Amino acid sequence: MATSVRARPDGSPPPAAPPSSPGPRGRRSPGGLRSTLYRWDIKAIPYVFVAPFFLTFAAFGLFPLIYTGWLSLNRVELGGDPTWKGLENYTDLATSEFFWNALFNTFTIGVIATVPQLLMALGLAHLLNYKLRGRGFFRVAILAPYATSIAAATLVFAQLFNTDYGMINSVLGWVGIDPVNWESSKWPAQIAISVIVTWRWTGYNALIYLAAMQAVPQDLYEAASLDGASRWRQFISVTIPSIRPTILFTIVVSTIGATQLFGEPMLFGGSVGISGGSGNQFQTLSLLMYEKGWVTGALGQASAIAWVMLLLLLLVGGVQALVSRHNRKKLGG
Amino acid sequence: MAHTLDRSPAGSGIPAAAPAARPGRRFRQTAGRQHHAGPLTYVLLVGAAFVSLFPLYWNVVAASHSGERVVEAPAPLLPGNRLLDNLSFAWNQVDMGEALINTTIVASLVALSTVLFSTLAGFAFAKLPFRGRGMLLSLVVATMTIPPQLSVIPLYQIITDLGWFDQLQSVVLPSLVAAFGVFFMRQFLVEALPMELVEAARMDGAHSLRIIWHVVFPVARPAMAVLGMLVFVQAWNDFFWPFIALTPDGNPTLQVALAGLGAGNHTVDHAVVLTGALISTVPLLLVFAFLGKHIVGGITAGAVKS
């Protein structure tokens, strides 16, 4: 602030200055310096307040994003200088079976990890919306997994899912199911990884749905029950449509999260985690990017994978925008 | 600015009772239409609570047995007596102690600075008129969708050039303020801070920093506390970028040290690995046990309008 006093000594009397404010520290004459300062304060201070965010974003978000795009058009060894390759990294990806495998895995794990998760969260929120004893306990209990880190949760679940001594195979054995090879078979491994994601996020999403459900106006339910709608009917016809924006929000957030899945498959795979299992059976795009960049040392190709992820997310965002516009039209008309 | 930083840690810890007030009011308003839960509801909810808590309980069990016992079928269900041995091994051999200190430093700095900068920006977006406000706010929200994968390669090159590889500042600086925090504080202040309060202070001749200190901070304090806790949890558990910027044997956070343990860097003793997991989880679970109600309130309050 002190520098700005010296920097702006022109002192033109602004018409906008408050006419009759004596001010607690009215040592100087009103008008002049003080009102210049006041005007500067009003005009510039909002930008000063939002500057830290935009500076941080420019330095650690926007610049790296663009630079990654430029690197993706080059051949870059770890620690070396880039040489121009045009779109070659992208065409290489298009013919790489590892890339398509990782893209497909990201998609399937994403679906297995988010669809049941959000459905269960919806059900849990509905249950928590009843008048309950121990409401506070249930809410904190289902949120506890959210406080557990990816690394801790995955290391615990890797033991529970162990093929030879894991508790999950023991429990399956009680109901007559043969031991499942959770690490080295493709679909079981993808399901196990999805279970970890689902365990960590279901409670969090349930609480978001619960908050939205509690904001639904009561008269909607009253009208529905006057029309003879059952509770299930009310849930489908009143609750779900009313919280549709929140549902859409959680779908978008979960999709973004699923696209970047990294820690769970890596730590679940142990010593072969970065390649997503010995046969790449659960290698995601993030893992492939890390492998290209930091194991192979091909940063240009890793950058191309990062940009493909960005394009995928833009696609998801576009679809989401279309869906929500469509919904709004339908509700309005 | 300097004295603001000094005082805010105390400020963000105090108002434990306040954050619950907002969602609490909402619950009471709608309580009239709520049906009483039937027995099936309780069965299902107890089941959900069991599934949520059992892996955490089993983490304690596994950390209290020997490595041989953990990998024997059937898996142990009750705690054993090896917890202290495992703790001292993890602490001394794998240096979880240093990782714990590093993580505390990183998470505290990130939480403090995010709360401070998010409150300033959130106040500007909520209450101060300026050109481009709507456009800039949309930009803030849009940046939330950009995954960290898009920035790690250049950032890795930069920290390597600066000699910051394996240094804590390389994980603190990119997280000094988050779009989520700005949006969260903006949503809170739009409703919680009456414009008359700001205008009255201006009429009294207060400049913007005084208004921040005497008007905005007192009103925003409950939301600042909740945001601080959410960001602290997030920074504590952050994995992808710390895993690239730090090394398990150098200057790791807990998550990076755990990744090293999980990959079998020091030991293949699974009891010790899970003891490491326990060390990384317990501090946050303690925070949740005492403040869980307010964190629940914060998550729900922040999400409704988005």
C-alpha cells in the first residue's frame, strides 16, 4: 500500500468520492490524495485480490499445458533438447496397441468404478434422508474412506484381494466360489481396482446427494402423495428430477477423476504396477503416460498422451453441456 | 498482509461450532416431511457403515501382527501384539517419521495459503464490482476440469532445472491456491456477507484491507475453517505430482514413502507396509473423529449450489 501512495500523487479530485465522509483518520484534507487513493482502491483492489489465483494458474497450469502441447509435437528425451516431429507422436499413438489398450482400460475401469458408485450413493443418500437415530454416526462413518489416502487404501485392499490368503477369496469360498485370481486376470483386476475407487468415493457422493435432497421443496412431495404416489414413485418422479443438476455435477467430477486414474492401479499392481500388471491388463492412460515419460524417457510421446486426455475431457464436457441444455429445454417446455 | 498470515491459523481453528449452523438449519426446515426409518433402512445403513469402516479396522489388525501371520490364510481378524515392533521398524528403518513431518509442513502451508487467497478472491468475486468479473469466474470454474497430467512434464523439467527435485517447495508452490477454494468461498460470501456491511465500512472511510480484516474475515471464518480442513485432507493425500517430484528415499511425503514401501523398496514385510499405511491414515482419522460433523457440513454446503 505504501508504494501506491507515492506512485499516484496526481491528486485530481474525483467526483465519485463520498461527499461527506470525514473518515476516522481525516488528518489530510478530503479530496486530493485520499480520494485518489480511494478511487484506486475501489478500481484496482478486486484485481489484486483475484491475482494470486490467476498468477498461480498461469505459472503452474496454463503455461505447462501449452508447453506440453508443444512438447507433444517434438521428440524429447528425458534431459535432452526437443527436435520437431510434427504430429508423429500422435500418429504413433494411433497405431500403438498399448495406447488403445490403455484407452480401453481407462474407459472400462471408469465405467465399472463410477456407475455402481453413483447408484449406491443415491441409494445411501435416500436412506440417510429418513429420520434416523445415529444420523451423525452414519454420516461420518461413510465419509471415513474419503479421509483415507489412495496409497493407504490401495495397500490395504491389495492384501484383502490377495489370491492366496486374502479375506475376499475366503469369504467367496464360504459361498462356494473358487478363488479368484484378482491380480493377474484382466476383469477381476479391473473390478478390484474399481472397488477401491468405489469404496473411497461412495460416501462423499452420498453426502452431496443428501444435501441436494434436503433442499427439495416439501410441497412437491405433498402433492405427489395426494396423487397417491408410493414412496418409490416419489423417489423416481420427484427426488431424482429435482436433484438432476447435482447428479450431473457428480457424473462430471467422477468422469474427470476416472480419466486420470493413476495411484490405485499402480499400487495395486505392486512391482508391475506402472505397466498395469504383467500383461498391461489394467494399465490406464495416466500409467502409460508415466511409463512413456519416466521409464522410457520419451517425454514427447508422454505429452501427446496428456493432450489426448485433455481432448477426451473436452469431449466429455461438450456432451455434458449438450445434455444439460437438452434437460433445461425439456423442463422449460 | 504479513500479520494476516500470522493470525489466521488460530482463527481457522476456533469456530468449531459455527460451520454446523448452516446445514443444521436446513435439516430442521425440512424435518417435517421426513419419514421415520424402518428396520430395513437401519440394516442397510449398518451394512454400509461396516463396509466403510472394516478396511480401516483391518489395517489396525494387520499392523499388529507379524509379517508372516498377515500373509497366512485365514487372514487375522483380531489385533495381535506386534504393533509397537512394527511401528518402531517403520519409524526407524523406513523413516516414516520424516515423511510425517514433511507431510504436515506441506499440508499446513497449502491449507493456510489456499484459505487466505481463496477468501480474498472469493470476496472479490462475490461482492466487488469489476470489469470481466463474470468471465473470470467462469474461467476459475473451467480450470477445475484440467487434470494434473497436463502440467507435470514441464513442471518436472522446471523443478529439475531449479534444483528443486525432491524438495518440498516443488509440491507446495503449485498448490498455493485452488480454483475449488475460490469458488467455495465465493458461494459462501455471496449469501453470508450483506453488502450493507461492506458499504457501511466504506462510508466510514475504511480501505479494502481494513474491510477484509474487520468485515470479511469475521463473517467468512466458518467457511474458512471448513475449506482449511478440506484442503488439508486433500494436500495430505495428494499422490500424482508428489510421486513425480519427490523420491521415497530422499525427502518424501507420507504418500510417496508409502508408494516406495508398496513397491517393496525396503521390505516385503506386509505388516510393516500396512503399518506405514496406518501411520499415514491415523492423523486424518483423528481429525475426522473430532471435526467430522463440520467436514460433512462443509461438503454438503459447498456442493448444493454447484
